[in-house]
Amino acid sequence: MTRIAARFAELARTGRAGLVTYLTGGDPDAATFAALLAALPGAGADLIEIGVPFSDPMADGPSIQAAGLRALRAGATVATTLGIVRRFRARDAATPIILMGYYNPIHSYGVAKFLGDAKSVGVDGLIVVDLPPEHDDELCLPAREAGIDFIRLATPTTDDRRLPIVLNNISGFLYYVAIAGITGTGSAAVDDVAKAVTRLKQHTALPIAVGFGIKTPRQAAEIARLADAAVVGSALVDRLAANLDDNARARPGLIDAVLADVSALAHGVRDARR
Amino acid sequence: MPSANTYRAGPDERGLFGRYGGRFVAETLMPLILEVERAYHAARRDPDFAKELTYYLEHYVGRPSPLYFAARLTRHWRGAKIYLKREDLNHTGAHKINSTMGQILLARRMGKRRVIAETGAGQHGVATATVCALFDIPCVVYMGAVDIERQQPNVFRMKLLGAEVRAVNSGTATLKDAMNEALRDWVANVDDTYYLIGTVAGPHPYPAMVRDFQCIIGDEVKVQLQRAEGRLPDTLLACVGGGSNAMGLFFPFLDDASVQMVGVEAAGEGVATGRHAASINGGAPGVLHGNRTYLLQDRDGQIIDTHSVSAGLDYPGIGPEHAWLHDMRRIEYVAVRDEEALDAFQLLARLEGIIPALEAAHAIAEAGKRAPKLPMDHLLVINLSGRGDKDIYSVAKRRGINL
């Protein structure tokens, strides 16, 4: 069983939803990020998404755009991101790690080399925003072959005709993007998300994580009542950014501030179904 | 793709020209892109659509544009016979309106109530704002803050035409970032918005659709030169940023084996300096803005800053069909430096009384290198893709003149 499947099975056994956290790899610098990453499971992150920085993140709002640029300026590359995962994995064998990003850095690294290296450092899943099912031969199928889950986004524009195409070839979980829009912008109405999750459940047995627009523990709890996991990204990135000095360097309280938010979100998620 | 007997069969059903092109976009956009594709294919088969487009191209844009024999330029270079395809004489001053007219008619057919566009030099933004004014459709144009600074006249034109110009400060604040921002807008406004892309790039069907609308350039040249000289041209020259004016000129001739074609990229301060915008001459294949093509990128696949004196060529990619035609060696791609383009800008103004866009000046500069070595019966057609009125401020500034 893969780490992602095992984690969702465990969550189902305990009767609660999971918290998925997103932070951009290497933001604001490699050392701070590695320390933050190491502490995320303890603070309540059940699955961890690490953004692979890209210069042109077309589906991201200002918060994650800025995070990517900070990481790039601090020297982040695909290789350094994989290195961070390797060090994390040496101390945590259970928490799933999902790399999220855009295709070009992987394309440039070389797909076969990337998958080999990602597997060997302990990456469990990939979310590549600009690879729709029409291009499954590029990365999705080779990733499955390599034993890495390829996780796809379903959106409010994914109608019943398109949904089976989106669900084809994927594993791990389905990520439902609650709004038609970029990261860090609006929030969806709970009723709309409930309807969407019900519809998705009719088409797939995979766990469903919901993201985009979830900022507070209360919102996370609302999602946790409907879906198998809630994803929080921009809100955590914003907290990180609020703890930088004028030169975009980490201030002393940064890690604790982000972890406090993760804890509060985790409580929201864990208490949701009680 | 059947490449043995034709270069004009692409793209395939996945939008691929060989390995280039495709539809590398976020899932939110996929249903929209498929909808644009369906609507475009239906429009192509509809004689009423062709009739309407022809009407506006003739009576509003001012087509056909002349194919002008440049006698003084020919005498100056003492070689090939130079013809200029006068896309600068179109309404709004460039070839861009050929495609914006086609696309706005498509958007209307699709019932879209809002149009967004990206622009670099502002020519596509002006052409989009123009057709939106004509058909009373709200228009938002994304433009990099750096480009806004160097293309003030076009920014003002767009505003006069009723468009909202949104400054883009993200990334390098140039054309690629404007395209990112337009894609972000589209993702957030999927229900009512048509994204009117300005060049032969982006996700399928845009590269093929924009090419088809621009092919009127080459189609006219074929007829006009036949009338003037009774034969095909020997060489076609066009500047290439994204590559829509070049593709429009070249495509109708791709299967005429005797016709040599040259795409001219912007070498900026020189390809070797790293400060340029020559995707084929100085880049490598990658994936950006919905398609696989040659890109300017670093070793980690991050898109890098481009440089060109011409804002319209200042883009780190090139249309995927160009990438394929380069690999197939059907078209030759060269690069011309800022200084050479500026000299050509001046030369054409003095010799022919035509101030060319700095983009087109790159093609003229390349012609100046080739024409003197060619025989006098060699027919060389340069696509004069736009007029240079918009550029006089930045050219003056480079010479230390404050207008």
C-alpha cells in the first residue's frame, strides 16, 4: 500500500478527515523551510504538499507567486527540493509527501531522471497543474509506472462528460478545486462544495481532498465534514510572509507562527465530525 | 503527422505539430479550450462566417493590403528585387487586426460577453480594443508594467477605445507575465469571457486558429506577386516574436519547395550576451503558456528575462508550429540585433518614406544582409508587419532626444 493510501485508510478508520498543508519548497530559504517541514506532522499535517517553484505559475495568486520567487531567489531548484524531501524522509517514514507545481521544471530536469530521483527520495505523489489528461503520456503514465501517485484536479468546470476523463489513470486521491479561479482568492459556498463532493463520490472511490479558498480553522472544519481532507495553502504562505523582514529573511518567530496556524487548522479538522 | 508530402497538415487532433504545441493548461480551462475548438471548427465550415469576416476585412481593416515594389530599397542594396507586404497600412497599423477580427466574430458567435487579451508592444491590445469597441464588448487588456512604460501611446489608444488596461507587475512585468495574468483572469471568469490571444502560441486551437486568420497575408502575396511578376517569390522574410505575422506569410507557401523562408528573431544585444529574445537561436524546448515550444529558460527550467528594443518581440517563446518547422528545416531562423534593427528603421524611413515598426525592422535588417548577394531577378518579399509610429518615442529616447 502506498503512503497516501495508507494515510487515508488510517483517517477513515479513525473517522476523521485529514489536513493537507501546502508550502512552497525552499521558501523563504532552504534551512527555514526544512525546519518547518520537519515540524509539520507534529503540528497536525496529515499529508504535505510541497510546491516546486516556477517562474510563471499561471494558476497561482499573488501569495504563492511571491513564495515561488522568494524560493527561487534563495536558490531553490528541482534538485534542492528533492534534497529537502530526502532529509525529511530520513526521519519520517509515514507522512505522505506530494510535490505540486508546473511541468517545465520537470521537463527540463528530464522526466525519467525526475521520477527515478523523486521515488528514491520518498516522494509519494505529484500534482502538475498544467498537465491535463490529454497529455497523460508525458508524466502521468510514467509516474504510475514508477510507483508515484498522479493526483489530478477536478474543478467546478469539470462536467459529467469530462469527469471520467479526469478520473482516468489517477491514484492517491482526487483534489477538488472548490472555486473556478487561482489560489488564494475567493472561497466557495459550503453547499456548492457539498454538492460537488457528492457528485464526485458517485464517480470515484478515491478519497477527495478539497482546496482553494480554505483559510480558517472554521472553514477547514466545514470542509472536513464533507470531504476526506481539506487543503490549506495560501493562508499558511501568507502567515509565513508576514514573518519576514524587509529583506525577505525569516524573522525568529516564523516557524512557530506557521505551526500555530497548522495546529489550529488541525484542531478544526479533527473536531469537525465530533 | 504526414510530413513527407505536405507541411500544411498540422496540427493533429491533440494540437501537436510533431512534438510541439498541445494543450498544457490547468483543468479549469480545459472545457473552455475544447469549447473554443468546437466553435472554431463550426465557424470554419460556415460560409456565413467567412462572408462576415471578409466583409469586415475589406471594408473596415482595408484589405487587401498592397504588395509594394520598393524601388529605392532595391537600388540601394543592388541585388534582389524587394517587395514589401504593407500590413502597416491595415487599420490600427499592424497585422494583428487580421486575427482579432476573426476572433471577435467567433467570440460573438459563442455568446461571450467579455474579452480579455495580453499585449506586449500594445499592437495586439489596440487591435483587440478596436474590435471590442466596434462590437460593443467590454475589453480588459493585460500589459506588463515595463511595457506600459515604453509604449505609452498605445496605452492611451487602448483607453481611448474604451478598454481597461491592467498593469501587470508580477514576474518580469513584460509580455509573458501579461499572458500569465490573462490566463489567471480566464480561470476566474470562465462563464462569460473569451481570451483573445494575439499570436500563434498558447494552447490548441489558438496556434492553428491565429495562423488561419493570418494566412490572408500569404494568400494575398501569392496572388499579388503572380500579377506583378507572374511567378512565386524566391524568398520570404518576416520577424518572429510569437510568430503570427511570419506564419501568416509563410504558411500558404510551405509546400512550394522553391520558396525559401526566413524567420528573424530578436537578438537584442547579441545572442551570445544572453540579453536577447531569440527562442530558437538561444533557447531549448520546454512547456509554457499551454504549449511545448522553444523557450528561453535556465538550466532548472525557469523562464528567463528577455531583451529586445522591440516590445513586440520581447517574449521568451515562439509559436509551436515555428518550432516544428525549424526542426524540419523547412524554415531558417536567424537573429538580428537591436542596433541592426534601428539602422533598418532609419533606412526604410529615408529611402521609402515608410517608418516601420521596430519588429518589422528586424526583417528589413536581415534583408539588407541577403539582398546584395542575390541576383537581380530574385524576388524577395518582406512582411512589413506594422508601422513605426508607436516606436518613435523609444527610438528618440535611445538617441537622447526628448519628444
